Amino acid sequence: MNIRPLRREDQEPIERLLRATDVFSEEEIGVAIELVGIYLDDTEQKDYELFTAVDETEAVRGYVCVGPTPATLGTYDLYWIAVTPAEHGKGVGSQLLRFIEEHLKAKGGRMLIAETSSTPKYENTRTFYERKGFVLNARIKDYYKPGDDLIIYGKNL
């Protein structure tokens, strides 16, 4: 697996990947694609960095989106990390996370924050973060909607 900066031709495969996971709502997919567009269209922006995991044929297998948390020193938000369902359990997500952690450390990053939902469809996401050394820092009850809490994980880099 090769990990490289996201390219314009990755946009449609990423949208297909997000839909194929059957986890994200249309609204969430819209936000993810909006961030891809910002990254691609505004080369001067400093809010988002996106990287794509591709196979030997340059087919998109996963991607990650991070950005510095405003008004912090070395804290970054992990906005998106997603892998095509055919690659689940094969280490692509782990490779993307390792890559982004090393990338951020090289830039002086000291902490990575990941937010997710408490609903059952995000159980695999929460398990992934916990297995990768993230610690549960906060839970805000009914944040997204009644019965859907915000789960905030953090990891020191």
C-alpha cells in the first residue's frame, strides 16, 4: 500500500468508498466531500491535510483527513479515516493511522483527537481507536441527537 497526498482523481473513489462502508449518513458524506473539495481547490488553506492509501494500480483503498485544532499547540483533529470495505481487517486503516501519526510528529504534533458517535454502527470505529492507543477523554450525552452521544478520544503522539 502506498500513501500519498490526495489527488483530484481520488475524489469520486473516496465518495464511493464512504457510501460503500454503509456507516456514514448522506450529511456526513457531504461534509467529507466538502473537505476534499476545500483541500483540492484552495492550495493556500492550512486547515486540512488529506492522504490516500492506494494499491499498485493506484486504486483508492482508504484515506485520512486531519487538521490542526485552532488555538492549540500541536493538537490535531482526525476528521476522517475510512477504508473501502473490501480492505477492512487487512491493515489499511492501521497503515493510514501510523502514517498520519508520524507525519504529525514530524511537524511538532503532540496530540491527536478523534470524535465519533456512540451508536452501534460506529462500534467498529470505537474499537479501532481503542486498539490503536486512543483513550476515551469525554462523552457528551445526546450530542448528535437523543440517544447518540459524542465520544471524544485522544492520543498523545
